[in-house]
Amino acid sequence: MHETHRKAAEQHELAAHAHRTAAEHNEKGNEADVTWHAERALEYSDQAYKLAKESQNKSGQMVTV
């Protein structure tokens, strides 16, 4: 479960970085780069959501040691 949380956090960080980069390109008027980075941000965000949901589902399960 902790590994899934860590992976989700990494994806969130990548999404945030891609969003910031897209914003920088937007300020420069470079639409092609804005689109590319915004699409990457969406992909990272989607993956982070899936991992977070998976981790949440696993946390509700009983584990026998």
C-alpha cells in the first residue's frame, strides 16, 4: 500500500511540473508546447488518480501476517 501511495505522489508531482511548464509556455505564447505539456499533465493526473484509488481499495482489505 505504501508503495502505491508513493507512486501516486510521484505522478502528482509530475503533473504539477507539467502544469507549471505549460503555464510558462502559455505566457510566451507557444501554443504547441502548451498543448503538449497540458496533455502530459492530464496523463500524469489520471495515473495518479488510478494509483490513489487502488491504494484506497487496498487499505480497506484485511491482511493476514
